[in-house]
Amino acid sequence: METKIEKINSMEEFNSRKDNINKDLGEKITISICSGTGCRALSSDRLISALEKELKNTSHKKAGNIIIKKTGCHGYCERGPIMVVHPGETCYLGVKEKDIPEIVQATLEGEVVEDLLYQNEDGKCAYKESEIPFYKFQKRIVLENNSRIDPGNIDDYIGIGGYQALTKALDKMTPDQVLEEVKKADLRGRGGGGFPAGTKWETTKNAPGKPKYVIVNADEGDPGAYMDRSILEGNPHSVLEGLIIGAYAIGASEGFIYVRQEYPQAVSTVLKAIDQARAYGLIGKDILGSGFDFEVKVHRGAGAFVSGESSALISAIEGKVGEPRVKYIRTAVSGLWGKPTNLNNVETWANVPHIIKNGADWFAGIGTKHNNGTKIFSLVGKVNNTGLIEVPMGITLRDIIFKIGGGIKNGKKFKAVQTGGPSGGVLPERLLDLPVDFDELDKAGSMMGSGGMIVMDESDCMVNIAHYFIKFLSDESCGKCTPCREGLRQMLYIYERIMEGKGREEDFKLLGDLSLLMKEGSLCALGSTAPNIVLTTLKYFREEYEAHIYYNMCPAKVCKPLIRYVIDEEKCSGCSSCAKVCPVNAIEGMSKKPHIINQDLCTKCGICIEVCPSKYSAIDRVTGTAEEIITIDAEHELLKKV
């Protein structure tokens, strides 16, 4: 529900505007439809059109009291499209167009559609969003309002308390007091390094030279990660508010939001938010009559993963090639155009309004010592409930994967979880009770990173996983420094050789030596953290490397050169389903008679297994040379021939 946009010239006018917004809402019923990228892919836009049409055609007297809100990501991507009715917090999952008439009728009558509610294992329905296990075990602060506001309407944000932290900072706090509050809260950067934000702000503030700049790093390139994108798409004003507060504390007059090219929806949402904030007088000259001036621009990145590194990002904004610089002097002292520059990621800036509004003590009361607050993760992979989650620092991996994530898909066994994106490490089952915070993950050989969390099951090969991420990083390396460029390239050669059954015993030492070289000599964090995936897979899953190198076998039956597809003659009914789909005619046999696979022709595409009727399950993958098959005794870490 939009009101006329007029510039707000004072704190008093702002408070009056907020009161009017809430007064206009009155006793309205709100139906929020997730329009995050995932739900949009599942046609949530059609649901909005269907809702509007249904409400227009109904003659019910309460139809005029219903407001439809197109919101950002609700988080539970596995069960989208999602629709939430307020008040009441009724959450409908997997909504389809055919469900809309029933939802509208039930909402108008004060009832619910039970078939669309979440059902627990005991068959009982979760009538409220907060009762669903996926949400129940989270602590949502930054993401709390994603399901409540229209990101394209600044009044929605103001109505739920938005920009109150800014008015408090400008009206009741000096820049030094704002800075001290952030330092006291011990907010650590959510972009990966975990460096104290307040210390970085203070360095920029005290550095000689003007103008000073503040930057939002939204160059999110980790595979499977979409935390920053979802914040920008769902609540851009929270990031803007944090940025303005930070600029006030630091003494910056200009800011930039660096968004990757592949996020068009985030870019358009942010640009609209900036225009609305400027029209309201929250950006520009003499903000709210405080005498503080601030402008912000959006810069679209070219898509390079390495541009997420601070100095590379700054080079890109300057119009140069986005590659890292040697950091004799930190960007906080000499950054954009040689001036003091403070750079934080999206999630870090979005936490700032909450700290200023609620106080540092409130923030410090969440999480663990020196790891305060919450962290947003994209929980993906072989887990039942994939999606975007926000949890208190210190929660265990087990609680995330099994309470929030609902356990492993298809009843398979948990094998590992990777945290921190391509630069992070993989952690085994025995570390499931590890507290998730910057320090504990670092001790285990992984890292927090920006918040990617990929769950793996028994069907994943750790050698193959390491190869995948090393290849990604090799492709994304800018090539400026030799340790990263050549180190990754040589690692890639070694992994390809191991996966082809040509690994050598000295490869263990080679990988270790290359890892040390890259950690010590790389110019930026891409190179220095790249070995994490190598070192953790070697440390926690060494037996899989040994199987590949010593026995030419892939225990997970993933690496193609080390596996063969075979048909069990006793199970095969001769239905010919596999033969009909084989792209190279490698499957031979008469109808109603057991078939065989010609190993000289087979390309190991795996389509035969997919089409073999489950009642027969006659096709399997075997690993090893000749008829050799191995098992791995993980408990004793011994390889035994069977």
C-alpha cells in the first residue's frame, strides 16, 4: 500500500509519516507471496495475478480488506511457492494456481486450507510459519521481515520500524557514539574473514584524506550461495539504512553498492530503493534536517569471482581490471581513488540498523563469545529442506542439517558438509557437533566464508568434490600471482590424473607442498584459502585418495574412468528398457533374455540405470580393475580386497 512520496525534512515529519502508514493499514489482512528468484522460477508471479483476479471477482464484504504483497525470499526454497497470511502467520507451501480460490475463500472466512499446511511426521499440521521445523530452530533477525514487506515499497519498511535506527543515530548520537556502539557489539564481517567491523570503521574514520567512501560488497559468486542476493531482493532498505549509518559514523559522503552482473532482479530492486529513499530525503543533502549529506551509486560487476576481493572490487569500480593489489597499505587507509574506504558485505551492513536500534548489549546476547549475532547460510545439497536460513552463532552443524534441514535425502547416510564456499573445507560426520562460528570452523580447517553450506551423502566422492572446486577456482583465478595461477593449475592436473586411475604415491606430498606454497605466497584470499578443500579432504577422507591411487577404485562409484556398468543376469528380465535408450547401442541381448553391456562401447552415461525398472534393479556400477571390488573399513581406515 503506497502513499504519496514527499520529502521528509525533519525527525518529527518522519515519525508522523510512520504513524500515518500504520494507521492506513488498520485491520487489513495481508497475503504475502514469495517472489524470490526460486519461487519466481516456480511461477509465483502467476499466483499473484490469480489472487488479484479472484479478489476482484468476489463479492465478499471483506475482500477490500485484503492486501497482496509481493515479497522477497521466505527461505524455505524446497517447498515453494510460499504464501503467508497475516495476521495469524498461516503459511501455505507448494501453492498452485488451482489452490487460489480455496485460499481466498478460507482467508475471507477466517479459516485455513489444511492440505497446504506443513505436516509433521505425526501427521499434525503446523498452523503458523514459526511452528514449521525449518523456521522453528532459526533465529531470524536480518531475514525476519523478508516475508512481511514489499521490497519495492519504502512505506512497508518504514511501517515495520525501518529507518528508525537512522533517525536515532542522526538525532540522538554523535558519529563517535555510533562507532563505539558497533565496536561494543563486536560485529564481525559476514563476508568471510570475520574481521571486526567496528575496527575497520575506526581505521577508515581516522585515516587522513577526504573524501571517504563506504562500499557494499554484493559480489556473491560462491556456487550454491544466494544470501546477499536474497537480502537485496527482499529488504534492500535494511542495507541502505546500515550503509547510511556507517557513512555517518565514518564521515563518508559517498557510497557504492557493488552488485554482480548476474543479479538483475537485485539491481533493479536496489535502484528503486535508492530512488525512493532519495525522494523521502533519506539520501542526499541535509538528511532529515541533520546537516549530514550522503549519496550512493550502484556499480554492476562484470561477473569475475575474484572481484569479491576488496582491492579487486575497488579496482573494478575505478574502471580498471578487477584484480587484487598488493596490500602494503589497507583499503581502509588507501582504497577507492587512493582515499580511505570502508568495505563490508551485504549481511554486515544489514545488521547495523538492528544494533543501533536495539543496542550493542542486545546483539552481544546472541551467539557465542567473540562470535555475536546470527549468520545467514544457503543450505543446499543432499538435504531434505534446502533454503536460506539464519541461525545464532554457535549452533551445531548437526542442528542445522538435521533439525532445520530435516536430514539427508532419500534415507541416505550423511558423509560431509562443506562450509565457506569454494575456499572452505569439508567436515566429516565426527564433527557434526562442532559449533558453527568463525573460530571453530577455522580450527577444523574450514571457514565461515560468506555462508555457503553444501551437504553431501555417501554417494559423493571426496576426490571428485575437491577436483570440482579446484577447477572452479582455477577458472576464476585472475592469474596475476604465480602461486595461485600455477598452484591451482598443477593441483588440477594431479586430481585429473588421480581420477583417471593414474595417481601416484608422491601425489600426497605434491598436494601438501602446493597447498603450503599457495597459502604462504598468494596475493589474495582466493589463492591462500583455495587449498582448504584439498587439505580437509586429505585429512578427513584420506582412505578415498588411497583407494583411487593404490587400487584404481572410486568407493563412491563416481569417477568415470574407475567404474563400469554391469547387468546382473539373474535380475535382468530382458525388458530391453535399457537397450532402447542407450545412445551408443552398447547393450546387447534378445528380448526376454538377460542383456549384457559391451564395455568397449559403453560411455558410462548412466541412463541405463535410470530407466531400469525398480522392481528389477538389474544394473549396477562397479569399481576397480577386472572383477575387483573393494570395501572401505572407515572405522579402522583400512582398505580390504573382497
